[in-house]
Amino acid sequence: MSLELLEPISEEALNHTHLMPRHVLGNAILRHTRAEGMPELGTVQIALIGVHENRNAYFPTLSYDITAFRKAFYSLYPGNWNVQIADLGDLPNGQTAEDTYFALHEISFQLRQLNILPVIIGGSNDLVYPLYRSYQKNNQFINMVSIDNQFDFSQDEELISGRSYMSQIIMEQPNLLKHFTNIGYQAFYIAQEELDLMDKLSFDAVRLGVVLDDVKEAEPYIRDADLVGIDMKVLSAVAAGNYTNGQPNGIDSRTICALARYAGICDRVTTFGLFELHNSPIFHQLLAQIIWYFCEGYSCRFGEYPVATSTGFIKYTVQLSHQELIFWKSEKSGRWWIELRDENYFDNKTKSSTLLPCTQKDYLDACQDSLPERWLQAFRKGI
């Protein structure tokens, strides 16, 4: 079994829990230890796995101190959750980076087969590639969301690195990438050719300023994701606690926790990854809180995918000057969708519609006779 490749949690991290109160996460979750081995996974819903692979990082980085993260995470108290979490330990580097890719591919697939959501912690951003590949075993089309200050398309001959893995994904055949969304990009890091490619492929991109102005604008883009990856270089230097190699602009600590919670709430998300980690005391604590908020979101899942509007939804019809729009609001979660109707049909038998996640602001804009930007983008792309 691929899970046999995982190494137990360090004794240093385990011993740290002996000094903690009885109800903290370190004493509440299942753990892979040298003394007791791999825990029974029958009731597990979320599995944490540390990874150190960074040989294909765009910039060489030091290995992340995963023990420092565990000390911070174990010291937090769980919320009012009905979620069983397991820390399965660390995946050691293979002889080559490709060996690590293969092992991560197999582990991710195996856990999902057990209805366990893997949370991958550490390594460089190219690890998104084997996580994506793990969905191919089921011949499954997937939606990907990357929270990153760049798009990670290749700008040189190298196909797989922390800054070019997306090129390999979009060129592979058969291609199972249904949709890709970047959240948090900064325009001065993006070549015009990359923006053109995003537009040509009908992918979505949300600028950093939009996310910081109102983080709720990002939630509909995450709602349909299967795989969510966060490149931690998207954080500002203040949030990362890294004033030497950090970014002057970026996502703040509060916003990144909100985005993680959205990913946890999303009923479709089955893989969550956090890469390019910073080694600073403040970041260890922030990373622990990011994963805490993901687990918090997971505990609040509404089971609203796929959306069935026959019950539990309120229909709103908005008559604009030259267009009628239909919105749906969930009575359970308060989330909104806008209906995209196919008007290119010859009879009612072939009429179809699609529900696009949106925000209440999109509905309010429509009430002011203004077509929501989200609807316009979908219309232009022929969705």
C-alpha cells in the first residue's frame, strides 16, 4: 500500500502534546506514531500529510520545519466539529522528484478512494501536478483553483517546476482539466501572453485587489473546485513573517484564513494543498490556523452539490431592460447562483440551463438594471 511510504510523526512533535491541555487538537486527532503505527482510517475524513519535495522549486528553498507547524496546530482547540482528523506523518523524498510525484499521486488517490480528503502540507508548488494526475485514474474531469500571485504557465523550456507546472497540465492528452481559476494574481508578475492564454482557454483570474477589497467575491470561484492549492508566496511579507524573501504586497492573514474556510465548505473539494511554505515563527502559527479554518469549513458543509433547486431554494426573477435573469438562493446556506439558459434551441425538448455560483451583490446589481460581471464573463465564454 502507498500509505506504507509515510514516515511517523517526530517524537519532538508528539512529546509537545504531553504539556498541553487534554482537549487540544494534538490529543483529539489520530496520529501515525512510531510506537503505534498507522491509525485505523475507517472513521477518518481529513488526513494531514507533510511533504518536503522541493527539487523542482522555481527558486531553491530550505526544507520546511514541519515539526514547528505540528506544535502550533496541535496546541489549537477544535471547534464544535463532527470531523475526524488524522495526521498520517510525512512523505520522504524519493530518489528523484518524479518518484515523489508518483508516491504522492498514489497516496492521494488511495485516500480519496476511502472518502478521505488529503491535506498536503509543504513542498514546492509543482506538487499540484501529481495531485491533478491522481484524478485521471477515475477518468474524472476536475476544476482547479490556485491561490497564487502568478499563473504558473511555462516561460522557458522547463515543463514542470514550481512556476511552470500548469503548462504540462494543459498540454497533456487526454486532458481532464475542465476549468482553472487563479485567485490573487498580481498584474506586474504576469506576462501579457499569459493573460491572453487564460482568456483563450476561458479560465478565470481574480486580481489581488478584488480579493482584498471583499473576500466574499472569491467564494463563488472556489465553490465548484475539486482541487484547491495555495502557493504561500501569495502572502504579504507581514502575513508570512518573512521580511527577507517575502512580498511587499499580498494576501493578509485574515483573508487567507477566509479563503481556506471557503475551500473547506465547498462540497466538491476533495484535495487541499499548501506549498512554498515560509520558515518563521509567525508563519508556523498562521499555517496552523489556515488548516484549522479549512477543517472548520469542512464541518459546515451543506451537501448542496450538485444543486437541485426543486426544494430548499428561493427563486428570484429580475427583469432588466433587455434581459431577464433568474437567481437562486439556498435557504440552508444563504449562497447564491445565477441561471444561465441556453437560448440556442429549436424546441423545448432541448432547452437547457446551468447554475453559475455568484454572490448576493450580483443579484443586487441586476436589480439596478446592471448585468453582473460574472454573468457577462460566462456569456462571453459561451458557458
